[in-house]
Amino acid sequence: MTPGVLTGGWEFVWAAYGLSFAMFALYVLSVILRWKREQHL
Amino acid sequence: MQLLAAVRKDVLLQWRLRSRSLAVFVFGATVLLLFSFAVGPNAGALRQHATGFLWLAVLLSSTLTLADTFQSEMEQRALEGLLLLPASSAALYYAKALVNWLQLSIFGLSLLPFMVMLYDVPLPRVPALVGIILLGAAGLSAPGTLYAALTAQAKGRHTLLPLLLFPLVVPVLLGSVRASALLIDGDPMEQVTSWATLLASFDLIYWSLCGLLFERVVED
Amino acid sequence: MRGPLPFILIGLATLCLAFGSYYGLFVAPPERYMGDVQRIMYIHVPTAWAAMLAFVWASVCAVMFLLRGTWLWDARLEAAIEVGVVLGLTLCLQGAIWARPTWGVWWDWDPRLTTTAVLLVAFAGIIILRQVVDDPAKRATWSSVATVIAAVDVPIVYFSVTWWNSLHQIQSTPDTVATAFHLPLRMNAVGVLLLMVGLMIARTRHAQLRLQRELADPVPNQIPTATIAAGGTE
């Protein structure tokens, strides 16, 4: 890795944001679905 | 004194079960051997990581000894009876923890010759090394005994105990491995004392905290 | 146990995160040395703050349950541990994605991330403990005890890993964003925090409902004779 300015790397940026939002969205879905299921038990 | 009586009882119990201790020792020696096979006949690498292997063997074997800490109490349903007095829960905890400490220390010491032999490691500072083994074993014993009491009452105890214990004792592993390695390889910057202090602090904190919390773990 | 509060919070969180991330991704300029990869910080730092808060809150709930013994604290603990684990896992994965282009390795034993990883495994173990224990009282007490024990360990783990690393000069992840553009950072921080609180409220309510079900009187296993005589099954 050359010292100095890092160029590019957008694929990592997309990966980080994509992964984070995917995890958040899936977890939100999971919590709401399990909560609703418990409400109707 | 209640504590001494409890310790005496447990030491006698463990002595009667010494064949089990022998089995754990053989397990530990086997683990050390397996690490050699995993790394390969590379004398330099084996020597460099010898203390890491030693402490991993101790950690893995500790789950075997710790899991059965309260086995006899559970079998005779004596756990409830022993706890009629609030003072007795602390005595029970410390008695069991002390016996576990003794067992783990003896176990660690007994593996030292194997470490020397398999990994070609010198032992220049034996008393200090014994001290580190005692400190490390104490760090495993305190939370290990508490979780042994917990998991003895739960299902899936043999997976649950290591699952709960291992993340917790990362500082003990780090400190013991580093301190042992420094004692064997040489310690130009006098770091052993600092690692030993870390271990001692962990031990102090957890021997107090687990003693306090033990009552809640065994109450009905 | 119903009520729209969690949904409102999650909705607001989505807006904040959308706006903050848009700004951080497309409007803010690239950083001087790290270039565009720096933009990961606009989501990584807020996640770190939220994960830390979740674990602190879990510790508070554990202590409160041990002191007060009310089921509400157990429900809150259950929510806090789960939300904390999800945030912590996301944090570690973000850290790896950031480290790869920056340091060339997926994991560089940064003390903060390493401590998070250890804490993550510890808390995941507590989740498993909760699933294995059926008795609600024991489950609550034991997971509170385990949480307190894990919480006390956090500074010790952090200190020992920091020291372990200092011998090898590991670079660590920056915890502040060294640019003048605080807007995306703050918007995302508010967003992730709102998301965390919304999730915790919903998850707590779920836990409360389940506790009510577990602690309720057992269902009578016989249909009342009057109903049978009348020919119906109610």
C-alpha cells in the first residue's frame, strides 16, 4: 500500500453501506414480525 | 470454620475422583500433541507459540473439570439443602472455587514438562512461571465456578459453560500467554510484572464479584 | 403494548439515515488521505456510538433487574442484548470492510473492534443462555448476572488488547471524522440512535407480551361440564 492518497475504493463504500442497511432492514423486519406474532398468540 | 470444612470436603471428594483428573491430564497432553501436528515439525514456530499452546490446553481442559464442580450436589439434590443459610452460599462458592483453582494449577504445572519436551522450550525462571500459572488458574477458576453452578442447573451444560466462559477470560489468556512467553524467551523491557498485575487485578475483581453474585445463581 | 411509537421512530430514523447517507456519499468531498473510502466513517462511527449505548443500557437493565426484580427490566434486558448484538456484528463487519482497502487486511486487531468482537461473542452466549432456560425467573436472574460479569470485563479486555497490540504497533480505526463535514455524521448518528431506540421499544414490548403469556395461569385442561352438557365446545 503506497503511502499518501488512497484512490478509488467505491466498491468498499457500497459494500459497507449496503451491508449496514441490509442488516438494519432485516432486523427491523424480524423484530416487527416476531412482535406481531406474539401479539396474536 | 464453614469455609475450611467445605474445602476439606471437596478436596476429599476430588481425591476420590482422581481417576477423572488423570483423564483430564491425558486430554491436556493430547491437546499439546495435536497442536504440534497442526503446526508441523517446525521447531522455531513450536517454540515461539509454546506458551500459547499450553494455555489453550489448560483452557480447553478447564471446561472438563469445571463442568463437574457441582455434579455431586446436583445428584444428591443437596444444592438446596446447603443453602439454607445465606452465609453458606459464599462459603460454598469459595470452597468450590479454591478447589478448582488447586486442580487447574496442578494441571497447568503437570503440563509444563510436556511443553518443554514437545516444543523444545527452556525453563529459566521456574518460580515466576509457577506464579503465573497460579494467577492464570485463579482467573479461570473464579468465573468458571460461578458458571459451573449456573450451567449445572440448565440443559446443554457442556456447550453452555465454555460458550459463556471463553469470551470472558480473554484477558486471562492474553496475560498468561504473554507473561509465560516473556519468562521463557527473556524479558528485556521488564513487562512480566505488568502482565502479572493485570492477571492479579482480574483475579481480585472476579473473585469478589462472583462471590457476591453466586447467591443469585443458586437461589430458588 | 401496542401504539405506534416504535414505527414513528423507525420512520424518522429512515429519513435521517437517507438524508445523512446521501450527503455523506455524494455531497461531501473525499478526505485528503483516505479518499472516498473515508465515507464509510459516516455510517461506521454512528453505529459504534449506538452499539456502545446499547451495551451500556443492557448493563443498566441487568443491574436494575438484580436490584428491583421487576419483569420490565428483564424485558428491557432481552431487547438491549439482542439489539446490541446486531449493532455489534454490523460494526465489526463495517470495520473489516473499511480495513481492507486502508490497511490491506480484513482484520487488524484494533482494540476497540477487538473488544467489540469479544463482547459480541459474550452477549451472543447470553442470548443462547436465555433460549436454553425455560423458567422465566431463572432466565432473568442468570442473564442479568452474566451481563454484569461481561460488562465488568469490557474495560479489562480493552486494556489488555490495547497493551497486547502496542507491542506490535497496530494502527487503529479513527474514531472521529477528521473533516469539516459534520452534517452527514450527525444526521446518521441521530438516525441510528432513533433506529436503536425504536427497535428496543418494539423488542421490549414483544418480550413483555411473551412474559405475560409464560407467567399466566395454566389453561384448564378440561372443558367445563356445563358446556359439554349443552352440546357445545364454547
